[in-house]
Amino acid sequence: MIPRFIVLSLFLCLAFIATANETLAQNRKNAAQQGQEVNVTASATPAFAEVLLRKVELEAELEGLLIEYTDEFPRVVNLKHEVGLLNAEIENLRKVPAEQSGKLTLALGKLLVKRAELSTDLWVLLKTYKEEHPDVKRAKRRVEIYSNAITAILK
């Protein structure tokens, strides 16, 4: 059975996404009717919502694990690392100028989430293997591919 706090966290995040999308659509509609440009903040974009959703999912899982395990448990350490990466992504999204908010699409959000996941996998590998190890090289290349795609979108 799924703990209530996980279900509640996911419900709140989905409600936030729906509300943000509705507000964004309404603002665009109103601005178009008035012939004005829309000023969108990063927190009202699909990319922000996608990254926030993943962060909430990880935090909910982390809270569930901390009931039974200590902070040194490997899965707990990995989750904390990935949450930290997602927090950094959220801060970077907040720094995007309003004029470029159209670039903050759902696809970008998914790329950011996947890059954080792959970066965590790389971090785990680097705790065990050296830079020259084939698995580390493959993981680095995956992170690099996602980073390049993100950079291409935000240019």
C-alpha cells in the first residue's frame, strides 16, 4: 500500500501543474485579446512543473525510506544527491528571462529530469570506478548528450 503522504504529495504536485497550465493559458488568452505580450514566470511553465514533479516524487520516496533506514543507506544517499541536482535545475529555470519562457517546454523539463537521473548514476559509478572505466565513460557520454540537447534548446 502506498503511504498517504506520497499520494498527497503527488496529488498536490499534479494540482499545481494543472493550475499553472490553466493560468498560463488564461493569461495568454487575455493578453492576446488585449494585444499585449505575455509576461510568464518560470514557475508557471511546463518544464518547471515537470522538474518539480520529479523532485516531489523523490522526496516522497526519500521520506518513506528514512522511516526504516539511516542517512547512510545507499538509496537514501542517491536520492538526496538527485534531489540536490533537481533543486539546482529549479534555480536555473527561475533565472531564465521572461522573454525566453517559451523555451521552457515539457520536453525540456523531461530532458532536465533525465539528465539529473543520469548524473546521479554517473556519480554512483565514480564512487566505485576510475574515470577510465568503460561504464564511467558511457555514463559521461549519456550526460553529455542530454546536456548538449538542453543547451541547444536554451540558446
